[in-house]
Amino acid sequence: MKRTAEGCRQTVSEARPSGRATSKRRPGSLPEELKSTIQSLKTRISFVLRVTEVFRSIQGESTHAGRPCTFVRLTGCPMRCTWCDSEYTFTGGEHFPIEEVIGRVRDFGCNLVEITGGEPLAQREAFDLIRRLCDENHEVLIETGGYVSTEEVDPRAKIILDVKCPASGEVERNHWPNLERLRSETDEVKFVVADRSDWEFAKQVIAKYQLEQHAKAILISPAWDQIDLKQLADWIAESGLKLRMQLQLHKYIWGPDVHGV
């Protein structure tokens, strides 16, 4: 994926026809051929994504853990969770046309694809990427932090919604209507828990939004190196709730600081 979106650049002077008579138009308005060129450029530019990495590995989280999966990790995130493990996605990345990203996914030959970040839905173009991958009959997972509305996500994709608990520092930015859109057949909800306060908060949200009925799975994930795993396991076991404790398999296999695995 070395080629960038240079093909999206074109000057108006390059696109203007020469030696052609022009019709009368209102003062200040653009000729029709320039309007067409500008609209074409807007359309082409809109299908470019900022991408941190595309790689194949195994799924490390959710009910899909352990399955071979291709990951498309998009750049940028509006939130700054205190325990974030992907800060390297906040800036940088490279710009690629959506077709090139899809081509890379095809090359890996893996039907399960996860769109992640950063916050993947922060880029409007991600919604088109999701639709295109679904059109190609990929099983598409969306790992979203819940700040951006999921309303326009292609219904064929499966949502994994990360509800921010108090210790994240971003609890006020949860977009609560996303919880009301969860589908019990396909969608999962995740709580990253760093302490007892997070655990109590998670239980309150589960009860308020009746997540045991409205989500396929409720995932309780320990904040890395911030909470005793045995203690968290005890809380889950004693709760009587339909929960799933999840550990990030990729971190235990390759270590917490390795990217692209």
C-alpha cells in the first residue's frame, strides 16, 4: 500500500476546455464544465480514507476471539481515554482510496474483517467502506468507542460498542442512543473496567438499557495492568448476570506494545 491518493489531485486549469465558446451565464457563476469538474473532484476525494495499518491476525476480543481476521485500523479519534492502548492512531496514517483498501483486504483472503481505530466512524468515508465490504460478502465487525452515532452503519455489519466507564475520563461523551440500536442477534457491548467504580457503573448501564436482552453479548474487559484479574472474575461470577469476561488475546500472545498483530 505505497501508492497515495495523488490521483485525486487535479487543477481547474487542467480540466478547463480550450477554444470553446461559452454561453451566457449569471455574473459570478461557474461555467457548467467547471461545475462538473469540481463535483467530480469532490466525489473522488470523498472516497479517500486515512489509514494507520491493514493487517491479518487473529481476533483478540469479543465472541469472535481466536478467529482469523483482517483488521483495517483507521487513523484519528475524538476521545482520549486514560487507558488507551492505540494512541499511535491519533495522528499520522496515510491516505488511500477506498478501492485500494478493499484490494488489500481481498489480498489477505480472510472473510472476517474488523474496522477499528482510533475511532473508525469518525471518518465519514468509513461508512462507505463498510458498505462495500458487506457487498463483497465479508463478515464485517465494527469496533467503535460509542462517541459517534451508529445509525448510518450498514445493517449487515456487526457492532461491537465500547461503553466508556468513569475511569476512562470520557464517560460524558457516550452517545447513549447507540445502546438503543443494539441488535440481540448480532451486536455486542463492551465495558473496559479499571476499578470497582467502573464495575458498578457497568452494572447500572446494563440494567438501565436491558442489555442482557438487547445485545448478543456483554463483554467485561479489564483495563490492561490496572485491575486484579481474579477480583474482576469474582465480581462477574457473583453478579448473576449474563456476562463474558474477556482478555485481549493478542496482548498475551505478542505483548501489549506490538502493533499490526
